[in-house]
Amino acid sequence: MLSDEIVRIESLGLTMQLVVDTTATVSEVGGSIEARIVPRDQTFLITIGSVSGEKVDATVAAAADRILERYALATAVRDASSGKQLGSTAKLLGRVPELKIAGSETPGHRFYVELPSSGSASPTIEGCTLFMPMEGQLIVLTLTCSKDHYEIARRAFELMTATLRIEDPMRIVAARRDAVLAGDAMLRGLRPEDYAAAMGASADAERWYRIFRPGATTAEGTVLEDLEQGYQRVEFWNGRRSEVAGRAETPLPDTPDNPPGYLVRVTLRLIERTSPSAFRIIDSDSTSFMSADRAQEAWSVRTIVREPGSERPGVWTETGARTGNTLSISINAPGRPPRELRPMIQGPGYINQFEVQVLPRLLTRLRLGTEVGFYAWRSDTETIALRRDDARPDPLDEKVWRISTRLREEFQPQDGRYDAEGNLIRMEMPTGSVRVPITPEALRELWKQRGLPTSTEQPDAASPGGGNRGGARPGTKR
């Protein structure tokens, strides 16, 4: 039975309805977008992925043949003396060469294969549905389950794939292009006074935010306590590129390598309770700079993860610098050698890390009332990715602006409400978390009442409550 839930992969223009009691997640795996669908009882797994470019076979049938050949090789029976393949223990259970997929130029293809398992375990069944929405792009849906659950899993797989819809690829490309061109036009029209106004009349003012999950309501009507998840502090100021390394009492003079511009510092603490008296604590401290002419940028991020019972925290660092279209990034992570990345900036619409932080304030002040697209570096995926922002006035309150943001096309949007000056009123994340402004005094009192950690014993921690680059605890000044 189908539910009202839909899995959507924006970059592929793909939507598919889910059956009841299943959930879907969309994430990046090895640089590619993949969706995973599982039922509540975990009896099967469905993945959705794509292949494009030179790796794609000429036809769907050829792609299906290639996958079947891989199964045969993986389960080959060979002559003991010569090693020659005599056959395969994989069994082809069925093959459907002509499947109609809404929006696909050519018919799809489906097959099921039974694969042997070791010992007394039930054999594994894998099913594939393949189709080409356009030349040079192959979309593959794969079902994996045990033979014991095959009939139920197969029915669910076929019921869901029957609802597959593919939007016109050219329409997707056109919408993406229009959003990026609108974003680039916005960037080209910005003046220094626009950035100054977005930073705020008092540019050095600290802004504090509470991050929490609202308490649920029980069947008896009792509202449970909110779950505190973290807090954030944001501070903008006018300065020079050298201040990415820290603000000095006597700033260094202006030079071509140390131009004047704008900076933003973001300190963040996230917590996860692992026991009644222990927490996993993530502290992050980042500073980003943009020159007044947008030609240069630089940033630095330091993240510390403290696990309960562990004496040594994990420390991640990232530094980035750009002049023109030349971008270089250095990353250091625990257990991995240092890495140097040089991602390419191609075409219009690129925004720097300072602009990422000030963007909602720019959008509400400019009052564009349309969707804009930008390319921005993302530390979590280590790529330059397209994001989309749609800022429009709230139909219920003309003084409020709503901004729906997809940090990647495949992500669910986060929805924010802002006042006319671009100050955040409330941000709702797709995870269910909420971010709202709060005074540092009120935040400190709230965390004190609930016995939550606002400090750390490590003096060099890049976190609220840490040392010089760690920021301030709630209710204190730096």
C-alpha cells in the first residue's frame, strides 16, 4: 500500500512514492547522490543511484547485460585445474525488457537474481530496475533482500517503481540556469553599502542563537521539555584579511595581500547526551573574510570533538584562500594525512564563505521576491555545490520575510523567518531542529538550569567557553 511520502532527488528530476512503513534518506556517497529506502522491519533495502558520461552503456539492455555478467563472475564455478569458468551459481529469476517510466525517453529494464549465501543462511535476492531518462545518463534502482522476504519485498519494489516520475531534463537545466543567473545578477548589483547594511548598524554586535528540538506532545496532551542541542554566536566586523588568524589590538597595514574588507566569526557548540551525566561535545570556530571588491577571500575553521571518557579530543582544521578564480584549501583530519584541494570555480554565481553567512540578511534587504542560485564551498562534502534560496514576503505578515534554502539540490529545504532588517526570527531545519535568537544571559541561565556543559577544561578549545579563539561562554563578553 502506498503512503503519502515521496522520495525526491532534485538533481535527477526524480520523484517516487513510498509504500507505508518505509523511510528514505538522500545523501552523498563518493561524490554521487544516493537514496536509501528501508522498511520499519529492516527486511529489505532499496537504493537509487545514477551513472553518467562515458561509463554509460549505449542502451539500457546493454547496461543490464553488463550487471548480470558481474553477478555471474562473482558467483562463478571454475574448473579446479584450468580455472576456466564452467558456470555460475547465480540464478536469473526473471527479466522484463520493456518498462514504461514516466518522463524517460526509452523504456526501462528490470531483472531479479538469486545469489548463494554461505552456510545455512537464506540466499540473497537482488533486483534491478534501470532506465535512461536522457542519452548518457543511467538511473539504477537496486533491491536487496533475503529469499525469505523476497515476495513481500518484490511487491513493494514494483509498487514504488511504478510511481517513478522523471521531470524533463532540459526543464531542470533551464530552471537551474535561471536561478544561477538571477543570483549572479544580484551579486553584480551589490555595493559596499549593501554589505555594511546587512552586517548591521552595530557591526561588532554579537548575535546569539539557541538550537533545540521542540518538545513533543504526548497522547495525554502533556508537552514534553524541549531538547537543547546547542548554541551559536555570530559576529560581523570591518577589518583586514590578516584578522582571519585573530583580531589584533594594532591591525596590520593595508597591502595587496592584506586588503580591507568584511569578516564574520561563527562559534558553535553542539551536544549529544550519551548517558545521564555525559555528553558528546562538538565545538567549532570559524572566521571568514571577503575583500571589499570580492576579489579575495580567506577562511579558517577549527572543530574539536570530545567523546565521553576520551582524554584526547579529535581536532579538524580547514583553511581556504582565493584570489580571483584560484581557490586552494588545506584540510587536516584525525587519522588522515593532510590534504590540499584546488576545486575549480566555473561560470557565474559563486559566493564566498563570508557571503554564505550574510546571505539571508542580503536577501531580505534586497527584497528580490524570486529564487536565486549560488555555488558555494561546502566543508561537509568537500565540494563546490549549488544551493538555492527563495526569499518571499510572508503572506500572513508583510513585515516578515520567509527564506526557503536548499543547501544542496537533493536536501530538504530549511525554512527561515526574518524581520525587515534581516534578523532571524525562527529557523526550522528538515531534521526537526529549530534555531531562534536569544540573549547570552538567557542562554546561560537556561543551560545552567538544565545542567548542560557551557565550558571545557581544554584551554585551547575552539568553542564557546574555550580559550582565546574559543569564543565566550553564554553571558560573557570576549
